[in-house]
Amino acid sequence: MAEQTPENLVIIGSGPAAWTAALYAARANLDPLVYEGEPSRQMIPGGQLMWTTDIENYPGFPEGIGGQELMDRMKRQAVQFGTRVEMENITEVDFSGHPLRLKPSFSDWVEARAVVIASGARANWIGLPNEERLARTGGGVSACAVCDGAMPFYRDRVLAVVGGGDSAMEEATYLTKFASEVVIIHRRDSFRASKVMADRALADPKIRVEWNTSVVDVVGDDFITGLRLRDRITGAEREMEVGGLFVAIGHTPNTDFLKGQVELTPNGYVKTPYAWRTATSVPALFVCGDVMDDYYRQAVTAAGTGCMAALEAERWLAHHGVEQAKPPVLETAQSSVGQGEPIG
Ligand code: NAP
């Protein structure tokens, strides 16, 4: 058990939701502490935007902005007002009492009067080495058509979408605005998607489906040029020329560390029992961003819910008589995404 005074507010995560929550909390003198996570093969601090090249739909950046730069700016803005940052994962929590308790990977348990979970979700990938490489380098492989589909290099090209759920239908339909043709590649002979969305995709003259087909390799050096496909019935392999690949095989919310400590939805996202609120089933615990959202999944909606979570946490703390710690410290901002050391 930690001996120290409990933190006012601990925020878990490092995407747009986390940094926006931190910015609001820091400016409200709550002296927030962010656990931004550790870099690993699957995860890097900064969240899913660290995988995106240019973001053209985040308001305020008419020329677009790189995903890493946007995260760097958001972090600097939060740190500038006194947010403290630790580069550790939270591996375990104990929400059975109050203060809430959190276990960072390398340090002792931390206590907090309020916690905001902003740990995000991760897009599922097929798991092919070239898929990962080209997704990381902006080489025409993406897990978000709404984020990336309008890029000029996808215009009038044949674009492939992998998956058979609602996301795949939605991505395929969206991409018909730009593509010469959209090919849905699905591993079975029927869609999992809702009938209305599947029917809409199937009725679109620009969409065709490769049924019972798996992608076994992504072809291209700096940019995707094609896919290697395998017919799952005959086993036959062939190559298909494409100008882009959109993987839409679901998302996994990052909730492993919560292990039965807070109520989740049937899809595994953190449940918010009240509409338009970020409160959870646990008092003093709030949630924002993609770990609570399987519907919008946009940077701007994540940032919006981050603001909501900080405001709700602030009101909860005020209501429960928690004094605000100290005036915000305005430090000279330095780029520190991936550095992790506290600046403020
Ligand atoms: P999903 O429903 O879980 O569908 C994932 C699809 O990907 C399935 O067709 C699955 O194939 C396929 N798949 C999974 N792993 C694969 C792999 N390794 N290789 C190839 N294919 C693979 O996920 P989702 O489409 O993202 O939807 C998630 C939830 O969000 C659903 O509840 C959905 O209704 C909802 N959603 C709603 C909307 C909307 O209403 N506008 C839009 C998007 C999502 P199998 O079918 O063979 O398992």
C-alpha cells in the first residue's frame, strides 16, 4: 500500500482523449499525473494516431498534420500547464475502495482520488509483416478509411477492404467516393455485417466481393502494389493489383488491466451507464476516447470526450471536497513524445 498522499487525478493513456483530459485538468489546478505507457511491439505512447501519416480531418489544420506531430503538440500543451507524465503502463487496478489504486509496471501502487481511463483501442491487423511495415510508413495500408481514404494517392485506384462486418461495409461504401473500384475480401461465404449495411454495399455498382478468400501477403516496396490472395476452398493462390488496402477486421479495446474492476459493454468497451456522461460503474472513475467508443473512433471525438471526462472528474472532486493542489505552472514546452519525463 502506498504511503504517499493520493494523487488528485491520474489519467491512463496518451492519445487525444488522454492529453485533452490532462490539459483541462491541469488548467483546473488538479495537478494531473498521466501514465502514458511504455513503447512495445504492439503499442507506442501516443496511441493509434502514431500509426497515421497525415491527418486531414482534425479541425484547425487546413494543410493537414502528421499523427505523431499532432500527438506531440497535444502532449506539450498539457505539459505546459503542469501535467506530470510517467512512461509506465498501468498493469493492475484495485477499484474496490476509495482512493482508487493503480499499479504501474515498475513502481509501487499509486492511489488516486479520481481516475480517467483513456487507454484507447487497437485496430486488429491480419498479422502479415509487409502489412505492418506499409501501415507504419504510410505505404497505402490503413485501418481507417475515414481517416486516410481521401488521400490523393487512393483516387481512381482499385482499393481492397478486408473483413465482413459492419466496419468493412462502411469502409467499402465510403471508399467508393474515391476509388475506381472497391473489392471486399472476406474469408467466408457470408457477411457478419447487419443486413442493411451488407445490402447497401452489395448493391453498390463500384463494390465487388471476393468470397472465401484470405490475404496471405501484401506486395510493394515503398507503396502497396498488390495482394497475394488464397482461395480458402481450393487453396489456389494468385495476385491482385491494388492501390490501397484497408483492414477492417475489428478493434480491441485496451482493457486487459481492468480485469473485472469496472463494468464493460458486451463488446468489451468500458461502459458509461449515463448518456452523454463519462462516469463509469465505479465512483470517481471516468472514461474517454476509443476505450469507451466502438462507434465514432475519431481523434476529434476522442479529444471531445477527454474534455468531458476532465470536467466530470473536476466536478466530482469539488463535490467531494477535494482542494485543488496548486496554480498551473506554465513551463517552456519541449517536444517530449516518447520521452516520458515530467516537465511541469
Ligand atoms: P466485427 O463485427 O467483429 O467483424 C470483423 C470481421 O472481420 C468479421 O467479418 C470477421 O470474419 C473478419 N475477421 C476477423 N479477423 C479476421 C482475420 N484475421 N482475417 C480476416 N478476416 C477477419 O467487427 P466490426 O465490423 O469492426 O464491428 C464491430 C462492432 O461495431 C459491431 O458490433 C458492429 O455492428 C459495430 N459497428 C457498427 C457500425 C454502424 O452501425 N454504422 C459501423 C461499424 C461497426 P468472420 O465474419 O469470418 O468472423
